[in-house]
Amino acid sequence: MKRLPLVPFIVLLSFTCLMAQGTPQTEAIIRSILEGEVPAEKKEAAPKTPVPAGKKPVQPAQKDDKPGRGAQAPGPDEVLLKTGIQLYSATMNQAALVKFNELKSKYPESPFRDSAAIWAGKIHFGANRPAEAVREYASIAEDSGEYPMALYSIGEAYYKGGTIPGAIESFYKLSSQFPDHERSDDALLFLGNIYLNGG
């Protein structure tokens, strides 16, 4: 009878010990990810290949140990985008919208500008402001990688706002111009639902 209280204690102690053993390995993995290096146990020697006579063997590129030459820190535009996404994920949509708008106004030529517009459009769409969402999505240029997603999102926003012809046009444009895009089939299904519902 006196051994029964010891069993949970022993289980708890052994679990704690097991967790403590994994901590250094976990820390090493996290450190290697942050530093952009492959962990020591994952590094493998390159297979040796014979070098033809008269040619020098090609040496693998050496990592430059000079400070400031390693992986670059993200720029302020990327930081704004990532901060906005984190705020959005934490359902702090107004603060996220401020970050996305700041990115778009301060860095209009940024490669992250169109992603910020997509995220800002999502916030407007979720807040039942489809006209503002369409404005955000429509600001994305046709040569952008975000353009197909913008077309789909424009269609959704038009549909939510009751502008059925605009929704049909956007979904049709996406499915015809970008048939291999991940949202192309969804656009066709959305079109089918519109037509079935007499839209």
C-alpha cells in the first residue's frame, strides 16, 4: 500500500529525465536552423570522384568566416510583413493592417508588397468590407506571382459583396489564364455553384 504513491512520482521523474536528455539535441537543431548550417551528425562526406589527369579537383565552396558576410538579416520590409502575419495569426487584425499598410507605403517597390496586399485584403474580407478587399487585391500587378491568388480573392470578395458579374469574371479569368494554379479548380467549383444557384 505504501508503494502506490511512489509510482506516479517515479513515472514523473523518469519522464522529466527523458525530456532533459532531448533538450541539448533540440537546442542544437534550433541553433543550426538559425545559423543556416547542417547539424554535425547530418553532414556527410562528399563521395570521391576520380579527377582526370591534368585537371585540378573542384573544391567545395568554403563558408566565409568574416563577420557581416553570413546569412543576411531580413530587411525592414520583410520584418514588417512577418510581423503583420504574426499579428494576423494572433487575431490582432487592426495592428496587422497597420503593418501591411506601412510596408506598402514605405516600400512600394518591395518584393513583399503584393503579399502585404493579399494579407490586408484578407483582413478586410474577414471584417465584411468586400469593397476594400477588392481594392487591395486589385492593386496587385498582372506580372506578380500573387496575381492568380488575387484573382481568386477578388472573385470571393465580389461574391460576398453581391457583385456576381465581377465574381464570375474573376473566377473565369483565373481558371482560363492560370489553369495549373492551386486555386483554379476552386474557381471553377465556385463558378459552378454560382450558376447552380441562379447567380
